Amino acid sequence: MQRRRLLAAAALTLASPALGQGTAAASRVLKFIPQSDLAVLDPIVTTANATRHHGFAVWDTLYGFNQDYRPEPQMAEGHDVANDGRRITIRLREGLKFHDGEPVRAADCVASIRRWAARDPLGQVLLARTEEIAAPDDRTILLRLSRPFPQVFTALAKPSAPVCFIMPERLAATDPARPVAELIGSGPFRFVERVPGSRVVYERFADYVPRPEGIPTWTAGPKRVHFDRVEWHVMPDAATAAAALQAGEADWWENPLGDLQPSLRRNRSIVMEVPDPIGFIGMVRFNALHPPFDRPAIRRILLGAVDQDAFMSAVVGADRSLWRDEIGTFPPGTPLANDAGMDVLTSARDPDRVKRELSEAGYAGEKVVLLAANDFPTLSALANVGAETLRRVGMDVEVVSGEWAALMQRRARRDAPDRGGWSMFFTFWTGLDMMNPGVNQALRGTGDRAWFGWPTMPRMEELRDQWFDAPNLEAEQRLAREIQAEALREAPYLPLGQYFQATAYRRGLSGMLKGLPVFWNIQRG
């Protein structure tokens, strides 16, 4: 244990070399411009995308997530399911090590599963059905369940935050609400340093053992590293980021803004592509505790006012290759996407009819307090279209504009809208965060324990529980249709469309995987 602490302290105090390196050295460094600074280093205590991407560099997972949206063994060599699904044995691959040189043991995995599961919706279901999680020996993980949980491997593989990353047992014993004190990873890169607001540095972990077989897709398959060093350069100013990429001072810009993309596309030294085929899903979330949106009928009627074309055009522009409308509960192209109940979103829009139906349903002119983030262009665009839409159907709208961080504090308040609370806010989720009922937090109907908005939806909770027990994909898809129909009946939120975020990188890089940003498999030349 003392050796681990000394090595960790040394890693955290390493100084990064000067950026002006020689040509040979520079060719072994990948310079990445992330979507935002890395504010939190522990991937269990936050759902921030930047922290998730950092997590996949530093830690590995028992199971990976492949291009078919299914789990594959990763750190696991394989598994055995017995006793009608109530006894699961997972065997670890040989040669797995942490960054301090200690072997990865089953006891580390057990502690990591427990810490992750305390924070994750799917993990919480797993814990509720678990009688025992044990490590009979250093390479064997045993799960004894009180009832089968067919989604167990999906839960352990899912790339939506929080992810079940494997940490040393002593760190995984940390309270899941508190960040770990050290960053001792199990993945292909070792964390070196973070300079707030400036850079994050990783180095290749020489003792990492990639999975020997398979094809790398998403987070599954062999994780082979071709760079000695990965540097994140934080550049909040988009024009600065674009200039750095075009000048060759950076290799990869994660999320170039839409108005800068045309000039980047014209640059023959830059490749623009959409790495994530399920993109981002926009939504407006209702506060179900207070009028007027405490009534499902009022929320449901507003589905008839939603013009997803208008919302996505405002966010991305006229290029339809970058967005889609006719979006329901689950992202198109994923296994659970379906058309149940979609007429309410795809039929002709009639604001006068919606206005009349709102009056008949009892809307009496209550003020709608709409939270609008002014420091996120995409969220600001949603809010502008949303406010105009509500006014067109006769609602009294008050727009509260502010920075997202301040609005997040306000959205946590349960006071009435006229007493410092709120009525609705706009946000985006990644498609990964909405692709099934286990990860889609906006579908929870547990009242005070639900995600912001706090709807109570007993039937939705019943259907969600049934989905957890679905024995195969066909059964999952049947239940997904029922869940979507119920979501459109209760309308805890309104789906506003899907957009695809392009990424930009220097020509000459190859091997970039689809999905979220990962730093293995990429090479230069």
C-alpha cells in the first residue's frame, strides 16, 4: 500500500515537457482539444462527459460496448451463468495490472462494482437483486442473485456515465459521493497531471495488456495504444481552437462549433466526420410538482405543439445531414427505437387546436417560468424556440436567462415557480444516455426520488421493472413500445429532436473509433 501511495504521489507531481518538442518526440504525442475542462477527476461522482472520457483513458472495464450496442468481455476472460440466471461467475484475464504495478484482483473488481452500483440506476437494480458479490479467488468474481437480472452484462459494459471502471480495492472503498484521493488506473493510459483551465496529460501505460482477440469498436475489443503521450489542451474560445487545429498545433478538436465547421471543411489538412451515430437528443423537462405542468394532460397536449424541425434547425442549421426529427423516446438506429404513439409528434402542427385543447384541459393562464442557459448556444437555441412555441399556443411565459451553472442550482429547488422555482428547462442528453429504460433518467417516475422535475408515474415504473426481466431482445423491444407509449401519455418531457456533433482532426491520423472520444487504436501516418 505504501508503494502505491509513493508512486501515485510521483505521478501527480510530474511536470509536463515543453510543448515545443522535437519532430520525432512530437509525432508520439496526440494533442486533443476537449469540449470542456476536466473539472472532476473521479468518474463515479459525476456524469460529466469530459470526466467519462478521462475515465476511459485511465481505467478499464470488465465488459466493453460494441458497435451492435451489446456487451463483450474486456477485462473479463469470460463468464458462466448458472442456476437459472441467479449465479454468475466472471473470470478475469491473466496479466492485468494497475498503474502502480499491483495485479488487478477479483476483490478490486467487487469493491469497484459496489461503489459504481451505488451511483448508477442500472447498478442499483443489480444491487437490489444481489445476495452476494464475492471474490472466491484472485481471478474469480461471483454474483449470487435473488432473482435473475438479464441486463447484468449490459450494466457492466454501458458507456453512459457513471461507468463501472475498475479501481484498486482500497480506493473503491471510498464513499461513492466523495472523490477518490488517488488516481490509480487499470486502463491503457496513466494520468500524469492536470493544470486547471489549461491542460491534462496522460502517458501510455507500458504494462497494460490489451485483449488479444476481437476487433476494436466503441469501448470493446483490443485497446492498442500508438502514442506515448496524450495531451488535452483546454481552449474555451472556439476561434482559438479552430486556429490551433488549422495551424497543426493541435491534432483533434472534439466539438467544433457549427458556424466554424464550413471553414474547417474547406481545409484539405482537416478531416470532419460524425463519430457518434446516435448523437444528442434534445428535450424540455417539466416540473411536475407545480401548476400548470403538474397535470399530465397539459404536458401531453404540448406534444402537439412541438416542431422538432424548428428546434433542430435553430441548433444546427439547415443541413439535414446533421440532425433528425420524428424522434421518440429511444434514439433511431438503436435496438429499442420504435414508432409507438408517434403520430402525436409527426402529424401536422396546429397551434390553434393546441391552444383550444389547453383551455379545455384547465390551463388558466398560470405563468410558465422557463430556464434558459445563455452560455450554451445549443441550449439557448432550444429555449428561444421553446418560448416562442409556448406563446403561440397562449401560455404566459417568463424567461429566466442565466449561466448554466446558476440555472442548475435553481432547477434543484422544489419551490413554486413564483417563489424561486421553475416550470421547465431545456437540455441535451447523449443518445447513449437514452438508449434503454435502465439508463434514461428522464423516464423515472419515482416522485421525490426522480430526476429534476420529479414526476410520479407508477405504470412507467412497472414497465421499467418488466424490461429488466426481459429474457431476450424481442421481449425488450415489445416492452420498449409500451414504455414509449406511456412516456408520450405521461409526457414527463417533450423530445425535441436529434443532432449529430461533428469532430475535426488533422489528416494523417487514422484508426479513430466510432462513439465517444477514446485514445487507443489511433495512430499517425
